[in-house]
Amino acid sequence: MNWMKPGICLAVTGVFLCAGAEELSLPAKLPKGIVRNADGNVELGGRTRLVFRDFPVQARQRRRLKVQARVKSGNALETVPAMDQMLKQGGARTVKTAMVRYEYRSGSKHLPTMYQTNILRILSTQFREYLLEFYAIDDADAVRVMILTNDPKNVVEVKRAEIVPVDMTQEKTLNVNPDLKFGPYNTCGYGGGSRSTYDEDDSGPFLDVGTGWRVCDWIPVDAGDRLKVAWNGEPAEGTGAMRVKMGFHKSAHQKGYWLKTSKLPMHATRKKPSGTEEIVVPEGMSWMRIVFDHGSLRGIWIEKINASK
């Protein structure tokens, strides 16, 4: 799959700039091991970290991080053929891949989050556009984006890096990446959990958690909103159903698993692999997470069908 998208880009001093984009700024002085090449792109090698200047955000904003990069040398799908299967089977830690990563900031402090998708692996020797999409959490006033090489033999070339606002009038779903089509191995929007693996078959991509579980990324909601939730999946071998729940929180920093869940968990069975249900956001709740277990999820689509105000 080709992730690259056409566009006119300029590399100016300290900044990657594309028309209509909000550019990420480089540090005033490039750290040791990071250089600008003859094409104006930035290269980093070995165990090096390129940290962009903090980018301002507001809570509950939806943003898309786009990085166009390639593995110039080192660990990549083309140079390590076994990497494809390792990534699908959850064994990516055995191969040290380069990656894009971001974290939330409040002033000088890092804001931790559990199960948030904030990493994408840079996997190809060809330039590709890597996408991460997120809602800024409560108390975050900035995000800090970094690129890491993670192995002495890895060299990464970065052509473009930007953050753009997502036009919610053009989005059909509240949740990010509803059908897992952001690109191979890209589970953006689906958080993390136990024994989760990404794979594809003739019917398309899916997330297989076996008899484990997965907690997805934060989604902002308003109390009283009515939501339509559609899902598609199948149960794990030896089990009767894959279960899908909505977990609601007062804050994106809420400790613990969840405060309230949808009263009727949704089920995908072998006879009925897909379904739709309407739920109402409980009073006092401002954030929601999808939680699913015991099976493979092929997609979940959450739409707001009427607002509370």
C-alpha cells in the first residue's frame, strides 16, 4: 500500500513547511548525529533522537500528525523480510525499528496516558507518509513529537513533518481510524492491551486479541449525547462471542479502568459478526473509550446522532 500523498513542500531554516499545514519546528541547533543533507532533508543515525519544538494544542482538539520519512539504511521491511510476520504477530520488539512518537505536555511537564496510541514505526526504505491522529487530552497545552532511530545501523531520512487540524464537519465518525485503513501495521486510535496482533486477510485488516483485551484511545463526548455504534468482528477460537463495551470517564486523566460502561455490552458471534446499537453518554462523563476482548475486531464506527445541546 502506498501511503505517500502529493504536495508542494519547502524545507526552510529550522522548519518543514507544506501548504495548509501547521509546521513542526526543529531545535535551534541540531544535536550531534543529526544533519541536513543536500536535498534539504534531515538525517539521523545510530541511537539518535530528533525532538521537534513543542506544538501548542487545546484540550479535545483533533489533530493529525503526518511525517514523511524513510529508512535510508538499517532495519526495514525490504532489508529484514521476517519483519512483516514479526509485526503481525506482536514481535516487533525483537527488531529495533525507527519510529515516530509523540507525548502530551503541560508546560514543562510530561502528561502520561495509559493505552494511548502514540507510536508509529518507520518501516520502509521508500518515502512513506506516516499518520497518527489524536484528540488532545485534558490539561495538555502542547504535544512534543520525536523521531527515534533505536539501532546503531539505522539511518532515517525525514522529508516532512507537520500537524494539521482535522475538520470534524468532514468526518463521519468520532473515533479515529474506524476501519483500520490508516495503513499496514497502523493501529492508530486503538490504544493497547493484552496479546493484540495486527493482520490482514481477503476481507481486509483486523486486530486480533485472542482471549485478551484492548483499550482504545480517548474520545471526547458530552453528557446526554446519543451515539450510534456499529461494529464488525468475530469471536476467538473456543469462545462464544467477542465483547465490545464503551467505558466512560469524567476526565482523560481519570485513574482506574472506567467509571461507567454501556449497560448492554455488544457481541460479535460467528452467526452474527456485526451489529449496531445506540447508547447515551451518562451524566457527568466527558470522555469515552472503546474496550473489546475475546476475538478479532475488523472495524467500529461511532457516530453522534444528536447532540445534548
